[in-house]
Amino acid sequence: MKTFKTLLSLAAALTITAAGLSVTAKAYVPLYPQFSEFYYTADNTLTTHERIEVWQQTNADKDFTVIPGQKIRIEPLPEGSSILSVTEGANAVIKGEIFVERGGVLEIDNGTVTIDGGSIINCGTIKIGPSGTLNILSGTLESTAAGAIENSGKITCLDIGKNLGSIFVTMQKKHSSFNLDDYALTVTIVNNGIANNGTADIATVSANYCINDIMTNYKYYFTLAPGEKKVSIYHTDLSEETVFDPALAQKLSDRVTAFERATTHERNFGRHYWKNFGYTYDYNSDALTYSAKWVKYDYPADVFTEETFSGNA
């Protein structure tokens, strides 16, 4: 089970009505004036606002496109549900970015989400229902150590519709220790590149083993390209005794606790726009590293700046 998934936001009660969507929830006014709620405009297209926040149960029941440069952030609240649900057969095309915060949910209930040159970064949960499809046509899907993917439908990639779910099932049959729930998944597709077999698109897929919220350097990986009938799956050359050492989880937990006690001030970023944060562990060097990325807003200058922090535990 993944842990450490909650970030708190200031809460207040309010009622919101937008484009015929009425929601009463304990929520909050978006942090900065540049943020907007998710809503359809009068012509049933998604608002063109650059930054959009989802902080309540929101049903996307019509087709929409996240345009290049546009960012949707699904942010959890202390109370209520932060869920963006693609339903009623809707098609969502992601040319910009969707970021699923810890505790947030992107639900593909009955519809299709296609990453087409954009990205989805998941630190929360992606739920794919039996009638749902997540398709990576081009761009990147990154489900981090903190993230989880609950797949009852299809995860496909490239325009050939290759079903990654079936590959993961095969991997689990051949490797009893493999369970996608315990791995951080990254799928990256590059267009206009030339692979060895002369095709224009190639997908690289990697699944890194995670210990709680810590992503390790032990991974399974493979590539996909149109026309390839056989998938060759590789994994890091480490023994299972080393990777799945039952004492390691407690040792890493103790190191995390000590690090966070020593760096309370450095990691106290306040109410900023989070992009990602977490730990990585290298079995070979025994290095445990913390890194964070977030965005600060300068209200008088009306600009956003990206900040980073890292440290060794």
C-alpha cells in the first residue's frame, strides 16, 4: 500500500455554479487568481484557462482537449472528493498536462483519455474502469512511487493500440514477485524518431520497484514499436534477496524519519503549487535521496517560478 499521500489545503464552505454545473462542497477559492475550476464553456468545450484546479467530484461527460501549455491539477482536500471522472463515453485529449496530486483521483469510468503530445503525472490514483481506456499516443505517462493505477480496462500505447495491460499480466505470470501496484510506471513515446526497424514511433516502458513512497533503481523495462510481434522484457541485474530484503523497508523508514526531522525548515514550502516530491533509493550505492519540485507565485510581479530542493538521507 502506498503511504504519505495527503497534503492539506485551507478549506472553506462555498457553493459554485459554472456552465450549468452546480456543486456544493467544502472547498476553497483557488490559491491564485490565475487558477480556474474545470468547466465547459457555452459551446461545450473545456475552458481555455491556463491553469485549472479540480478539488471536488467533477464529471467530464463531454469531449474535451487539454491544449498545449494548459495544466490541470487534481488537488485533494481535507474533506470531500477530488476526482475528475471521464464518463458517458467522453474522449479527453491531453496535449497539455494533468497532474494528480497525492489523494487526488483521475477516473476513466466510461470513456477514453489519450495523451497526445502532453503528459499525465500521477502522485495519486488513476482508476480505469471496465469501459475505460488510457491511451498514450505520444508524450508521457508518469505514475510515481506515491501513485497507484487501478486498471480494470485498457492501457494502450502508440496508434497500434498495443495493450500494456496484457503485457503486465504476462510479466506477473513469469515473475511472481511482479505486481504493478508495487511499481512506479513510466511510458514515454517519441514521435519523428527513427527506431532500428525504421518506424517513426517508439515507446519506452519502465516499471521501478517501490518501497512505500520510495522509488528504487530496480526496474523492468521494454520498448514497443509498430510491427514488432515479440516484446523483450528486461530487468535490473539484482538478486531477489537483495531487492525484497524484508529488513530494508524498516531501515529506509528510519532514514526517512531522521532526514525529515533534520530538514523540517527546508521542506516547509507552505501553500505552493506542487509538482512532485519523493524519495529514490539506489541498491548499489545505498544512497537515499529526497527531491522536490514546486512552483511559487510572485503576486506583485504576476509570475510563477519553479523551485527545487534535494537532500541525501
